[in-house]
Amino acid sequence: MTSESAPQPSFRGARAAVFAQLSGAGRSEQVAQRLIDAILLGVLTPGDRLPSEAELAQRFGVALVTAREALSSMRDAGLVETRRGREGGSFVLPVSRAPEALLWARLRGLARVDIEDSAVYFGVLSAGCTERAAELASDEEAARLRIWLDNADFSKVSDAARNAGGFYLEIAVISQSSRLVREQIRLQAEFGSLLWLGMADEALRRNIVGQNAKIADAISAHDPEQARALVRGQLSELSSWLLAAKERIEQ
């Protein structure tokens, strides 16, 4: 855990994947969703300057009008603002995260089978990322992951939820697959906010902190089997907690 003066971990490694080309004929909705997911997960933070419309179009491999429409929809949603002048551009605005009550309401509305299905998919993807990271991580990347984890604050529920997801994003980056990073971002935006509700359980949160240290050690030791097993075990524990929580609120 970090002291109050310690810097918060950043998601620099994931940012490159955010702006990677879209597959197929990209639409404005796809461009906007990619950016929105990154904002909600903290990969893009308030005050960050987005690439220009022309740069976005080039990076995503879409028409200029598509990038323009995507930014326009994000302005309408209050996620970015565009300033004119020499120092102008489109800048990320602060986003109020979904209140916990809304997440619990969303959990109540989901069918158990949908939760289980999302948990399986998230588990397979994350375990695969971790296995690949353990195979490919350089000593420098492994050391950087450990530094990131040491700077991550798990003492508060909101920070713990953000950093639990951030840890998996950093692992995905080490997997050296921009496609895996993008899919990890998408799944965390779709399902992770529910899964990390488990961070409100103090005992479970302590377990996660200890497990994350072991996962980082397995990656550093280039032990893909151990790393994969630890991730599968951790996400299974979180998924079981989430399903039990759903059962409790339905009773």
C-alpha cells in the first residue's frame, strides 16, 4: 500500500492500446465507446488532452467525419470539452462514477447465468493474459509491475476497486498484445465494476492484496502455470462472492 504522499499508479501502458485501429469499418459509436471505456477505467484521466480529430481518424483508421461525430457525442454526454485557440483541443472532464447503489441495482437485475458467463469469460481472458505475461516479461517489465503494485492504494474501497482492475490492465500490457489490452478494458468497463464490489469486504480485500503480490512474483519468476492458477483462483473467489451477494440482496 502507498502512503498519502506516494504517487498514484498510472495506466501509461494501456493508453497505446486505446488508440489502436478499430477492426472492420469503424463507426462513431465504436470510437466513442473505446474512449468512454478508457475514461471510466481511469486510463484517460480528467485534464488529459485527446488527439485532434485528424489524429484520432488516423489512429483508429476511420474517416475524419467519424472521429468528429464521436467527439461530438462525447461532448454531448459531458465527458469531454473542446477549447479553441493555440492551447485548445478536446480535454477529458471529471466523471462521477456510478454510485454503489446503482451497481447493486444492476447486480439485482442480472440473471445468475449472465453473471456466471461474464465471470468465465473474464477469468479465461485474464488468466491467458497473465500466462503470456509470465512467458514474455522482461526483468524491467516485471520490476515495473512490482513498483506499480507497491504504489497502488488498497486501503480505501474506491481506490481498491480501481487498482484491482488496474493490476489486470498492467498485466495485459506486459502480454504485448494490444488486442488483449483492448478486450481487458472493454470487459472491465462491462463487468469489472460489479466484480470489484468485493473490495468492500475487508477480508476479501486483504486476500486480493496478498494474491496480487504472489501473481507479480510468478510473472517475475517466469512461471506461467503458477501465475495462471493464481489468477483463476482469485477471480473464482471474487465471482463466488458476487454471486453470494446477489443471493443475499434477493432474499
